Amino acid sequence: MNLYLLRHGIAAEPGVAGFEPDSERPLTAKGKNRLRTTAKAMAELDLSFDLILSSPFLRTKQTA
């Protein structure tokens, strides 16, 4: 079994108006772009996943 851990991408800063509570902070455009790069690298490694787990926070669901 292989276990891969990936932290969520760059998200809006805590306390930014419109993103309360903390669980509603989304990924930034820069965070999304970096994750696309990461996803391409993972595809080049031919990684596959049987299961992806994520917290219910918006930024982690966007990352997954």
C-alpha cells in the first residue's frame, strides 16, 4: 500500500471579508495554478488512487 499526503493549495488569508468561517476560505488563483502543475507531475509519475480523503473545508475539497 502506498500513502500519499498532499496539503491543500494556497488559500485566501484567514480573516478576509466574505470568507467566514475559516472552513469557507477558497483556493486563490495562484493556489489553483500550482495545484495544476502538481497534478500534471503526478500524472507523469503515473500515480493512481483507490481512495481520496479530504476534510470538509472548501480549500481541501478544491484540492482533492
